[in-house]
Amino acid sequence: MKISIIGAAGGIGQATALLMSLNFNNVELSLFDIDDSVHGVGLDLSHIPSSVRVNTYSGYKNINDAISESDIIVITAGITRKPGMDRRELISANAKILYPIIEAIALNCPKAFICLVTNPINSLVPLAARILSKFSIFDAKKLFGVTTLDVLRAKSILEDKLNINVNYEDFYIMGGHSKSTILPVVNDKILKKMDSSSYAYDDFVSDVQNCGDAVVKEKRGRGSATLAMATAALKFVKSLCLAIEGQEDIIECAYVATTNKTISPFLAAPLHLTKTGWDSILIEKKIEPKVESKLLDILAILSDDISLGEKVYDLMSLSTDISNHKSLAVKC
């Protein structure tokens, strides 16, 4: 199994590389970044006893070697959100970084599973889908916007507020991956617990949605979620590896291109993972009225985010030198 991390010299990339080197066995870990400090990251990791084989590559000219024969590619490259910055403000810079990365994947390892961590996920996943479609190799089952961070946050908040042990089966996340589009949905057991406490469902939704802003604020402009995001990336990739190896009943939430365009062409939802990607979206047919009302509002916002990503693709596809754009030098 070969796993490549693109943007491995950045905060999220380094933390993800560390966690993967400690939690996988006999895996090849390929670390790539525009910045040649990525070689220092690899050297640092080599001083930690592990069965994971680490190779490092720097400079865009070497991205093909970095990702060649990859089974899974985790993309963390991009600038991070600053205090007061809306996720939409990220798309101009991060789309320029993502575009040549996806092109390289399309040309060198079109069958790889792509796990996109870079924000804004709501817009960048549709952008990536359009780029892959340009090469006629887009497989909706293998392109994931990693929204596991919202899952971890929801579980942590529920356990803290309700003082109970919460299983991942007790809730899921749907909608998108931004403050205004994250929608945690809980089962009857959790709802009853909420009803018997002072912690209401609406408060829970608000708390989960505001986690990102809270971290950005407390980091005083020095970055956004890093450690929790790396943990989320590890959780999702480990589940994906288990599915690829043939383990059944693997379920994870992610943001994907859906087969039901009447709901939304892209949606975060719980997915059943298999050897070939996700094969079904596991959303309850009957949704609580108050959840359905929130979902309708979210889908309207999500539609705008998706359109933005596709418009950015249309504008960028007109450029003939996108692979050499100076914005590629911006690291996570």
C-alpha cells in the first residue's frame, strides 16, 4: 500500500505524516511539498522506529515521481484560514494550488483514491471533479472531501455536554464542510438524552458549526485546526485502507459527488466504503422535521458553494500556464 501526502511540509501535512507513520504497518509513505523542507520532515520521521517506509520529494517537477503508483493520495496543500476570513476567500489561492495537483494525479495515477483535506472543500471537490472529467477519468466513488473532522468534533461535544459515551453509530454528519453547511444528525437515543438535559439539539448544531472559528480565533491568527484535522485524516484513511483490503461494513462520512442530483450534486453524508470506493449513501429515509428544515437551508448555501467551484474551474481552464503559477509556492 502506498499513501502519498501532498503538502507534507505544512502543519496538517506534517501532523498527518507523523500519525500515519505511527499507526500503519508496512506501508510506503510518500511525502511531497513544493518547499524542500519536506526532506527535513522525512528525516525527522526516520528517527522514530516504525515499519513505514518514508520517501520525500520536493518541487513541482518531482510530483509525478512522488505520486506514481499511489493507492491513496491525501491532499493537505494550501493556505490556512485566518481570523475573520470566510472559507470562500480561500478558494482563489487554494484552487490555483489544487489544479496542477489534480492534473498530475489524472496523468500519473488515475485509479488512486483522492482524499482532499484542503479547504474550502464544498467548492474544491467540485473543482477537482471537473479537472478529472477533463481527462475522462473522473470516478465519483474515489474522490472524497474529508469531513471526518466534523465527526470527531461532534462526538467530543456530545460526550462532554451529555456526560455519556457516544458511539459513531449514534450520529452522522451531512450537508457540507463549512460553518453554515455542517449538519450533525443524531439518533433517537441521543435525542432522548438531550430532551432530559439542558443541552438542546439546536445548541449542539451551533457548537459543531462554530468549532472551526473558535480554533482560528484561539490560535491568534497563527493557523486553523491542525492536530484534530490530522487525526481526522488518519481515521478516514485507515477506514479506507480496511475497505480496500476487503473488510466489510466500513462506514465513514465524507463529501462526495452524489448519484442523486435532485438532492445535491455534492453532499457530505455517511458512506459505505468498499474495495472500489463508496457504493452507497446511508441517510435515513425519515428525517426529523427540525433536521429537514435545517437541511433545506443548508442545501441552498451548498448549491452556491458548488457553483463557485465550477465557475472557478471555468476561469482557470482558460489559463495555459496553470502548472507554473506562482501561487503553487504557497504551502500549508
